[in-house]
Amino acid sequence: CRNEVPSGTRLCDAQASTLAALPKESPPTTESHPILGTQQLLGSALKPLARLTCLIDSAKKNGNGGLFLDSKYLADVTLRTYSALDNPERTEKIINYLREQQGLPPYSPRPEGSAQSDGGKNLDASSPPSIPAQGPGPHFTIGANGVIDFAPPAELDDAGNDIDKLRSLHGALKSAAQALLDGLAPRANHYPNLSHAARTIRDQVDKNIEDVDFAILFGQFLLFDIAEQTTRRDIENGISPPIDDAEATALRVLKTLYGPFILATKIGTELVEADERYNRTADQRRALRDAAMTISQDLKDHLEIIGPAPSEFLAQAADAIGQGPRPERTAVYGGSALKNATIVISAGAMIATMSVVGVHLAGWIATIPAGLLSFLGYEVLKRTKAHDDVAKRMAGALDEHGTRLVEWAQRLPKYTMDAYVAFMLRMESSIRVLAKDHADGPLLVDLLDWLKAHADRHKGE
């Protein structure tokens, strides 16, 4: 791709951050062409291009700018079709196609002189920035009382889930978790961390397979690994007595089962793939952990924003970042969990700010970002099988859901709405560190900047 700009002009901060977030050593996601045998790029490998909207501007200003693609390296049929177009249409079609796949609004170059943020988004009250989608890891939602809670588990389907394997392993996993818990019970005071970790796993899997939250379970397995490592270190240092044969057997059986079980889920596969792409130094992981710990501690002190259960879970996930036998995996999981929670809080802050700076309700409804409503729970937006695709289906039903959103926002206590905005502004520096660790971080930064731009007016109202 080429960004033809005058000498001395640089990429904006958001676009430079996107390029910096691209993996430097991991090979691109590819598949072999069934006839040519050529290794092809999957659409997912090109996702970061969705945020490089400067390439559309460049293509429209200069025929030498924009995207240049060889179709034989593209696995996506739509991308192959668009690659045959002439610029600037080729660049605009491809980037907007990638944006659509990620739930982002289409990008059109704005007239010269219009107010925009560095990321190309209008900072007017009537045009709030897009909210990034929650990524792999536990998802969160805003309840009817304005307090954030875990989102209900996604419906179990065969889209990336090996249902037969999950059902076949589920019973054995429940039995293994219970066996370990029973074995540790007589001496649980000697192994408190391991006993607690085993109990959280048992509680999560001791339910119908459709009700298991695999994203939370993944994190509980990581915490279990850390607890086991701590326990073995205590045994080596003479702090705790050795584990007996029965306990060791139960521990080994549980560990043998939980890997295949979680990798049979879509969320497990996504998190492991993210772990494999993760390329951060120990210093960067420490910076991420410090920021995550700051955010999670602030949330524990402000339970008007988030419920006790998700708050405690986020505190454990933050503390685990960079720890245990798989430091990269705990960094990916903890960072993603904190980012997802922050995204939902930012949605609440946007609702609060729009209710103050928006012109009137009709204009407000018309400007609600499509992804915003997908963060609201049962009471606001009825959950359906296609709950995760709400943003893509929102255009035709915006008036109905927008009206419900307005009514919901008006029922919330003012202090609850103010708390969302105050959190985002209070945690600004930590949120910016968190954003640097994710490819869609520039979107979160844009939202933070938009909230800051309207903070004085919100405070005055």
C-alpha cells in the first residue's frame, strides 16, 4: 500500500499506531489455493487495513496512492473482485469492505476543513466516534440499572465449536474437577490457591454445556495453572506438604482434559491464536499489567459502575498478566478482558455524553453508532441467536431500539451516567496504555478524545 503525501507530512497518530500494532515476525494467515497451490492471504490477515482510511484519501488525490493487490494471493472472493478495479474505487471498496466485516461505519473522505480527529472521525456531538467491538475473552454488558455485568454466554452452535467433542468431554471434565476438589478438601488449608482455582472451574463446568461460559472458563484455567505453579513452589520451599498420589492423579487428569476441551471452542481457538501472534517484551507486559491493575483497582472502588463478580474477576485477570507458565497467554487474556470492560464503560460514557450534548432526541437516535446497542443487556435489547451480529442488522431497526435506549438512559440515576464519564477521564493514561496493546486501540483512543472534548460541557450540564 502506498500513502502518497507531500514531503514532510506524516501518518496521523492513530494510523501510525495501527501500523505499529502489526506483527513483525508472525507469518500472515494463509491458505493454499485449491488449484494453483499458491499461499493466499485470508481476509482476517488484512483486518488492520480497515483503519488506514488515509489510503482512500491518497487514492482520490493521487492516482499513484492507495492499495495495489495481486488477486492470486487473496483467498476472499470479494477482495479478488475489488482488486481488479481501478483506483480510487479499488481502495475505497476494499477498505470499506474490511470495515464492514468489523462492524465499522463506511469511510468517505470529508470536505477540506471539516472537523476531524487524527483518526479521521468527526468530533462533533452529532457524529460520535465508532465504538470498537469486544474482542476475544469475557464479554460484558450494561444492565437495566446501569451496572456492568458479564454478558450471557453466546448460544452454542457449530460456528467454530466442536459440539460433539465438547459434549463428550464435558462429563469427564466435571468429574475430574470434582475429584480434585474432593481430594484436596481434607488439606485445603495447605493449598488454598489450588483449592480455590479448582472450585471455580468445578462451579463453571457443573452446569449444562449450553450454559458454560467458555471465555470465563479459559481464564479460570489460566489462573489454575498459576495456582499450581505457586503450590509447587511452596512445596519445594517447605511451606506446604507434598501432594499425595491421589491428589496428583486427580490434578493430572484435570490438566489432561481441559486443554482439548477449551480448544474445541471458538473462543479458545481465538485466544490461543492471539497468544501465538502476541509479540511483546517483558517490559511491555509489565506496563500492560500496571495499567490493568490500576483500572481494575479503580473499578473495585466504584461498584456503582460494575458488579462485584466481574470486578473481582477483572482484578484476578489483571494480576495474572505476564504471570505463570504462559506469560504471553495471560497477557493476551488479561489485556483483552480489561479492554472489553473498558469498551463497555466507554459505551455508557458515550450514552451519558450524547444525552447532554446531543441536540434533541430525534437527532440523537439518528446518530447512535450501530455497535452501541450491542453492549446493552436483556432489558434494553432482547437477546437473539444473532446477538453478536446486532451491529450489522441495526440500520433497519434503529428508530425502535433508539427510542428504547433513550427511555432506558432517562431512567438511570444521573450519578451512574456521570460515573462512566468520570472513570474514562480518570483512567485516561492507563486506558491509553491498554489501547497500545491492541490492533483496534486507535478506536478506543478516538472515543476517549471525543469524551474529553465534551467533558467540560457535560460537567456544566
